[in-house]
Amino acid sequence: MRIKVNDVPIEIFYGAKLKHALLKADEALYKKVKLGKAVIKDQEGNVTEINGAVGDGFSYYVKEVDSR
């Protein structure tokens, strides 16, 4: 299936989780989310879990969190 991570199109296997998509797009994004330095939001602005399912045609954005 095809999705976008930070507006970069990638192809991922059916049944993939967001962690698989992040690892394929950019391993640094995966590490930031795992360390709590960033969150994943879907195309509608909802925060999603790293172990959540990937939706075909969806867009996901990794946003750094304010560290104050």
C-alpha cells in the first residue's frame, strides 16, 4: 500500500504498523518517537500510536514535541 510520511511517499506492506513506515521513511523519525521527542499525527491531526495500523492512502506527520 502507499502512504506518505512527512509528505514523502513510501510503499509499505499490508498489515504494516506505523513503526514499520517510520523505519522505512527515516530511522531518525522512529528514534525520536520512541524517545518521546516527537509524536505521530495522521492527516486529520489525530495523534496516533507507533504500534498503530497504517491506512492505505493516509498521510502521517512526525512532529517534535516542545521540551519545556
